[in-house]
Amino acid sequence: MTDQYYQQQGNSAYPQHYQGGPHYPQPPQSKALGIASMVIGIVAIVLGFIPLIGLLSFILGPAAIVLGILALANKTGQAQAITGIVTGALGLITVSIGTWLFGAAMSSFEEETTGSVTQTVEPEGPEESEESEVNTEEPADVEDEQAAGDESEPTETDEVGTRANPLAIGETVSNRDWEVTVNSVTRDAGDQIAGENQFNDPAPEGTTYALINVSISYSGDASQTPLFGTGIAYVSGTGETIDEFDQYVVVPDPLDSMRELYNGGTEQGNVAIAIPNDDEDGAVRIRLGFVSTEDYFFKTE
């Protein structure tokens, strides 16, 4: 009876089995490319608003766009990929506009900045004026001697602070934001530098280390570091410029050019420069400004 029943019902009474092998669920596809594109794009936008550091967005923006396109091609994390492409493009636009605005603002600011030299000039007295009107003619031999001396000695017509007429040690130069005073210049400071650190390299052949002590004061509105507003170098008598970064040595009481200063802040310290031996006509150059610069020269003795 039972067999007849199942025969009548056919195969419908038996459990239906899946024909073929076992079925396993496919693992979800990774969204790593899409997520990476989105994160890098967001970072590109944020950094685009920060001066100088925002220049990294010129790299991060295209990276986010490329990763987003790869994610779309692989059909993984499409929503994140689209977000990454959009934010990467926005990051590029942001840093481009920010860089242009920063450059324009700096150019405008530097054009309005006028350099000034702290120096007192006394007017001529009446006696000096009368003397200048007398003896207008001088013997020819005296004029020849003066003409020969003009080639090496500064004249009254030379602007103060130039290579031909450098400022004395202790003078101060300034612009709208910065004020720099050269306090002292030690021309032969090799022993001091050698004693400061045993790993300091000796000065290159034909040169000796000079220590230049300066005071830098900031009077701008926002905070700034001396590195982005001032510069210290040595210009030899034959016209070669030697920068403070050409030779790196540990110096006593070093100047911290990366120290952040606010209005009224001052940084003082030494800078070491390898200057040529027996270069009596060289001068210390102080450069003010970042985009548009002004140079002032100081005596070394």
C-alpha cells in the first residue's frame, strides 16, 4: 500500500534536492580603492586652505581622482569613488585659488613696504655752508687724488647700506614687519665652532668661519617666523654670495630662524658663515622681505 501510494504520487512525495554542487555565497568586493579616494580627496580640500602646506593638495587631488576612477572601473565602492573624485577636484581648485590669492596678497604687501634705515643725520651748520661756498676751485693735483680715491672709498652720494657704503655694526634696518640689528661680527671664529661640537666640520680650504650675531624683531599682525621674512648672507669683495645654509655646523647660541614670533617678539642668536680668508672688502648682507626683497649691507669690523 505504501509503495503503491508513492508510485501514484510519483516523485512529488520525495524531498526535492538541489542538482549540482553546493552553493557558497560570494564574498563582498573590497571598497578599499573607493574609501582611499574619498579620504585623500577630503584631506586635499582641508590642506588646500593652509598656506604653503596646502601645496600638497597638488599631489593629493590628482591621486584621489585616479583612485576614484580605478574604483569605478572595478565597480567597487562606487559611492565612495564618486565622492573621492569630486573632493579631489575641489581640493585642486581650492589650492589653486589659495595659492594665487596668497601670491597676490604678498606682492601687494611687499609693494607697500618701504625699507628704512635707523640713522641720525645732522644738517649742516651755517659755518659749514659758508665754507662750501668758498674755495670752489681746487688745484688739479688735488682733484686727481680725489678721483682716484672715489674708486675705493664711499662718497657722500652713496646711499647708506649699500656695498659701497655699508652700515656700521650696531645699526638697525627695518621694513613694515621686521627689524634686524647686526650686534657683532667675529671674523675668525673657527676655534669657537670647533669647541662647540666635536663633529663640526672645519671650514672649507681658503675660508674661515665667521660668527654673525643678530637680533630680529617682528611687528606684523599675524605670527611669522624669521625664515620667511629675513635672510643673512655674506657677500665677498669680489661679489660672491655665501649663504648661511651653505655650511651646516653647530654654533654657540644659535639663531632659531624657525621660531614663531608674534607682534613685539624678538629672536637673537649667532649664524655661522664660511667667509674667504683675508677678504677685507666683504660685507654682511641682511635681506628683508619674502617675495619682494630689499638688501642692506653691513661692515664686518
